[in-house]
Amino acid sequence: MGGGGGSGQGGVRGIVLDSSVILDSDTLRPGAEYLLAKLRHSTIPTGLSYAVDLSEAKTSLLEKLACEYSLESFVYNPSCMDDTVNAVFLAWENKGAVILNVVSNCNEGLVSKSLISGWMNVVVNVDGTSKNPSGILIEKLEELPLTICELNRKSSEDLVTVGYIMKPSRVEDFAKRGAFPLKPTKNGLIFLPLTFDLPMLHQLKKVDIVIHKATDEISSIERSNSSSNIIYTARMLELQRYIGELPDCCVIDPFDNIFPVVDRLKIQEILLGLSDLQTESQHKIRGAYYLKVDNFEDAQLEQRLHKAKLSLPSIVKPQVACVNLAKELSQ
């Protein structure tokens, strides 16, 4: 479905994804799964729209997606679009905000341009032919979160944008617990997913803070007698380089501080310093007791455990916190 004008005042209150941007024939378009995963926990109401005469195979796939990603469904008759538009407005009533209608350039003209404000087209240029879209033009589905972020930023000058980048399974785990919503939080934060599928510098210029999990992008670690050096993947090096060009961008955590987090022995050595902290209370703060074990066949292991104030049962972990690098550091 398509739409008339609108403004970003009040932010984005709902998102309607037309089937033409999700499906290419009977398969998902590139970027569709990425987008649906980001919208599932966005806290912004989201729905799929499709025509009543859509093929049974496509309808079945869309219904499956709606169930999997917790989306509403809006079935429309192309000859009577006003009823569907009204149904969307009633479903997500919230004055002062805009509903984004995400549609391919093939279907953007379904809704009359005379519609009242509060409805905005985001046109996905699926075939590269759109020149004068009736709304915001994007080339990839991965651009939609950035578009939402920009519209929400226009609704308030006090919002702070937090860009985050980490492997999908980690993002999903955080998102299930309410982290990383696209909708502005009560304390004025917007969370924007950063992706290497789009120009990184352009994305970074839209954020105030970057949260990363750099350990997901470590390719190797070089060790010497005096120091250790983390070697990141090419794309993480790209991220570091662009962040270096933006001195006002706050990074959590600074990349120079990553190695102690990777090496559990380094972590314990740092925690030893807690005992030297001056506290107002009478309670002492200390790190956990620990022992570095190189060989479990060591005849002195029991005595060493006793000296380290450890007794069974104890937790045994590899020195390397990043499992993928355990073999690298042990060599």
C-alpha cells in the first residue's frame, strides 16, 4: 500500500510493511529477515499488509512470518484502500505521531495522495527505477531502522542515540530482555542497530554513543613475553577507523581496554587491586580467590589449591574468556 504526506512530529507510532518489500516471488527479499528481527523487539507496533487476491503460497508465508515475528496482519482490497488505512489508524491510535508505510516503488501508488497527515511512505527502490517517490526513498531494507531513528530524533531535541553492533544471537538475547528498542525510552534513549551492510561512517554520524562486542570480531591474538596484541577482523578495524574520525562519539568500551576482558587471568590481577580501595564502611571488597592451573596432573595441585584458599567444588574455566580464541592463547 502507498500513502500521502505526513511529518515526523511526535515520532513513529507504527510500521506497516507491504508484502512487496518482504517477498520477491515466493521467497524473502535480501535484508527481510534482518529487518523483521530488529522490528520484533522494537516496541513499535508493526504489521504486514497484503492484497486479498495474493497467492495462497505467499499468503501462507506472510502468515508464518506474522506469527514468528509477532506482527499484525492487514489484508486490503486495492479498490477500497481507505478501509484498510482507517483500520491501521484505529489499531495504533496515538495522536501526534506518524505511521510509516513501507512499500516497494511498484506499489507506492495504491493509496490516494489526498490522505490526511499522519501517514508517510517509505519507498524501497526494489528494482532501482524509482526517481520521484511519494515519500522517503531507501535502497535497502537494512536502511529502515536508520530512517526510523532519524524521524524519532526530529520529534525531540533531547534524545540520545545509542548505536550497537554485535553478533545476531547476542542482540537477540539482549532484545528479548527489553534492550535495544527502536522506540525512544522514557529516559530519552534511541537504540540504533549498526550494520556492515551499509556505509559505516554515515551510520556513526547519526549516533552519540557506540556499544560494541569487539570480542565477536577478534581474528587472532599475538603474544610475546612482554605484551599481547589483539588482531580484529577487517570490518571491526573499519569501525575503529571511522570512530577515530568522530572525536565526539563516545565508545563503550574503548578498544584499548578489551584485552583484560578476554584474558581471565588479567581480570583477576586487576580485581586484586580492589582490596586496596579505601571505603567508608568496614566491609572489605575483594576479587574471587583463583589459581592458574597449567597441568591437572600436577602432584602439588592439592597443596596449591589449599594455599590459594580454594576447595572443591570449584569453577574451572579456560584462561581465555572468548571461547573461539582459547586455542590461540594456549599456543
